[in-house]
Amino acid sequence: MTLNLKQHLKDLISAPGVSAYEDPVREIIAKAWKPYADQFLTTNLGSLCAFQFGTGDAPRPLVMIDAHMDAIGMMVTGIEDGFLRFTQIGGVDPRILPGQMVTVHGTLAGRHDLPGMVVMPAPFLLPPEAGSGPLDMKYLLVDLGLRPEEVARLVRVGDVISFAQQPMELDGETLAGHTLDNRASVAALTVCLETLSRQQHLWDVVAVAAAQEEVGGIGAATDPVKLKPTFAIVIDVTFASGPGSNGWRCSELGKGLPLTWGINDHPALYRALVNTAEEYDIPISREPAPSGSGTDAFDLQVVEGGIPVVEINIPLRYMHTPVEIVALKDIRRAGRLMAAFISDLPLDFMTTIQWE
């Protein structure tokens, strides 16, 4: 079965899956990975793990490829005259919220997915301390368009709110939508698994759609305790060049994959990954991370006795907004790079690498 990457990505970003509530997207990922996996495991905290067994002599080393599947979102904190007060789950910038379409996942009287929108009161109805600039989240509301008694019947404090922006094709190779951080990287794992299913590899592989990265890397901090990987490849998004976003911390869409060079990354693994990219003519660049990358890499790196980690990034515009933008070719390249690197791993790889 040939993967339709564009449709797969649309499916991923159309599903809710706010941190700690990843069930809907986990089901979609499991279905997509099923043709390429020999075995599945779901961890106690909800990370999805798909194994592809290698052909080397047992016991084989295990490489973990990690991308978090959870998304930022919101949670209901109060109900006033049928309107919802809310707070953030993960890093939500209140400046982008007014006018956004959302889905409220009501849990009273059964489960109901309710369409709504984030609204702000008229300026003359706000207290003077609200100011005249962008409003704090505490002044914003979600309007479901329902009568107060109906809202009270369907919604309660603690219900989760997710973004509802539909995917948009900006051209044949560029897609916009919410939750591309980090469903774009999950899609790259799918590309990798599909590619590896047609190739021989000596190592065992476990692809992990990790839970709860946006609220502290919780899945990544616990998954390796059970999986015991020999080393890990972490894939996440990074800042793409755009309006007001240029310079050494940003990379262009579709121009190549930034590989993180910083305190979370094993230098020997970095050099080996660079060599693979050059051998297979996959464009890359170096992304400095002098104080850490802010991804699952740190959480994996410090589990138990320490796990060597290397990071691949996918450039993304407008991170943590409902209109993130990604280039499909970057996702394909990331999947191909991981597959090529894993396919070429000799069984004694870890005994041959050096820090310097």
C-alpha cells in the first residue's frame, strides 16, 4: 500500500488530541501504521509504540524514532450565561484566539463535540484594567450558539477545547492548518516505517507517537523506561523563515532539514546522520541549540543512565497557531533520512562511535 502523504497529514491534523487527551489521534495513527508494524504497544500514559523487527541476530539493538502526537489546546474553567471561560493546555498565545473556530468536547449527557468560536466582549464592556491592546485569556469567551440551559446540560468545567481550523492546501506542496506541530513529524515517522517495510534493516525499530510533550515532555520521560532503546532519533518542528522570523534560528520551507547541534545531541550520532544525508543527497543544515532544543530530546536524554539522542527538524511557519504551514517535501525527506540511516546501521554501530 502506497502512502498518500497529503491525505494522511490532513487526517492527522483534522483529529483532536490535546495533551493528555490524545485518544482520537492515536487511533488514526495506529490505523496508518498497522500495515508496517509487527507489534503495537500503548504505554501507561498513552504513547503509541509500533515495532518493526530487524533481521540481525538476536538480541538486536533497538532504535527509537520519536515524535510527539499531542497538541496545544484549552480547557473549560467556568460557564457564565451559556458562555465558556477557559484556560490553556500547553503554550497558547491569547493574541491568536479571537475569532478562532474551536470544538468543545462536552462530556455531560454522553460525549458531544460542539462547534464554537472564541469571542471577545466589546471594549466598552470590559473593565479599565483590560487595556486597549490584545486581551488576556481571562477576558475571552467561547460561544457555542446554544441557550444557557442547553450548554449547562452538555458542558462542564474540565471539558477540553481543541482548534477546528480545516486543513488548507496553499499549493501542491504546502499545507496549512492547526496541530502541524507535531503531526507533521508523526507523518514523517509514517514515511519512515513505510520505507523500512520495503528494506532490510538489522536493528529493531520502534516508532513512538509520544504523549504530553506540550505540557512537559511527560511521555518521552517515561516511554524509554519500558522500551529500553539503544539510542533515539527525535523529530519535531522548528521555526521556518517568514515575516519577522529570519536569522540563525530559522530555516526555509522546502530547502532542507535542520539537524539540531546542541547540548541534547550526541555528537557522534550527529556526524553519522550528516554522513547519511550527504550520501543520499538529502539537503540539511545545522541548527544551533546552545541551551537545549525544547523538544522530547532532553527528556529522552536523561532517562535512567542516559540515552544518546540525535534530532531532525521540520521547518514550520506560525508555530502554535491554527494556521501553521509546512512543506510536504520536508516531511518526505525527514522520513527518507531516518529510513536510510536505520537501514545502514551495522549491529556493532554503538561500539564504533566516539565522542570526539
